[in-house]
Amino acid sequence: MGVRVDQRLDRDRGDVRGIDEGFRAAAGRYGDDTFDDRHVRDGRSDDPQATVFLCGAYRFSGDIGRGLLDALPQVLPLSAAVGDPLRDVIGLLSRELASPEPGQPTVLDRLLDILLVLAIRTSFRQSTTAPRWYRASADSRLNAALQAIHEDAGRPWSVPELAEISGLSRAAFARTFRDALGQTPMQYLTDWRMTLARDYLRNGELGLAKIANVIGYGSPYAFAAAFRRHHGDPPGAWRQRELTRTSSPVAGDRIHLR
């Protein structure tokens, strides 16, 4: 995913555009060295109407990143009004790039993290088709339970326990959860665990026993049975098929900023 910031110099106005497929296609054609060669002589324009482009790219891996991208439009234009945190972050990015100092890569990476999160939040707030999980997270009756599931998938959660976290009766919580997310709390928990499992299997750093423990199954056999019910294949066969399907190792999340 690409993040492009257009900043009008005369009015110090920052606009953000999130660009998915087109940016990735361009990134595939031009590497960092090629980009530098093409733009080494570019200078700052004296035209007060000139536009400065601050271009950053995220490379997502796994189902969690893919699910987030699938929920976004291919092009996401956002205007940062006065008082909008997006505007503040854009200003910080501009100033950091203008005055290189020790530690700059770390600062730029974190600012781009913040910029991306704020842009996605704004997009979802403005969208009538925002993902159900996002809309549910804005519901005070469900937010705490969803956060608990996402942060500790390995815990043996039960509906009564999640209902208690939410401050609702078991029946009220189960009904509210299903109305908001279209599935029961236990179905959602299983789907989340399987999403994590697929990413762990692709990564290849954890064995089946460790994955089972991390996502809340008492043994690798219990995990394998659940995975097979969910996907039709045991985890080992699924991982091997994924490795065969991809010709190169899946890249981790990385950030590039121009």
C-alpha cells in the first residue's frame, strides 16, 4: 500500500492519498536505486503553488494485512483540516525530512505508522461500508470484548466471561455481538484464531505445538483438527501448499519513505 502526501506550500495544507494496486505496481517496476537516479536532480520549486509529494509504502504480509487492505478503496483521498491530527503529522514529516538528524529513520517510520493509522480511521469513519469489526469496536458494549479477543487469542474465552467484560448479561451480549458482527462470539474467536494460525504457518518460525499454544488449543492434535475443519486440510499440508504457491519468502511488514 502506498501513502502519498500532497502539501500545498502556499497554504501549508496537507492532503493524504492512500494508493493500493497502482502504487504497488509502480514499486515493482522501479527500485530504490532507479528512483534515486531518476530524481537526483530534482530541486525545490520556487513556485508557491507547487506541490510536494511525500511518498511512503507499506508492504503487508499475511491475512491480517490483506484483510485490512481489502476493506479500503484503491484510492483514498483525505484532506487534513485545521485541528486534524493528520495535519500535525504531515507537518512533522515535512520538518523531519527537511532537517536530517541522528535517528531520523526511526522517527520517519513511526510518523508514517501514525499517518497510516489516522488515515485508515478517517476512511472508516467516513465510509458507509466500513468493516463490521470496525463499527463494532466503536460500540462501547463490544469494544472491550473485541480488544480482549484480539490481544489474547490463546485464552480459553467463554461467552459468560466476555459478557462480564462487556458489562452485559450473557444473552444480551450474545445478541448484540451477533447483530453487530454477523456471527456468534465463539465463531468470531475461532475465525480470529485461524487467521493468526495461517500467518504463523506462512511465517514458518513456529512449530505446530507452539502455534496451538499461542492461539488457545490444548494440543497440536486439537489445533490440527480445528484447522482441518476450518480449511479442509491439516496445517502441515496447508503450509506446504502455501510454500509451493509462493516462489519467494513472504516479506515482512516494511516501510519505505520518499
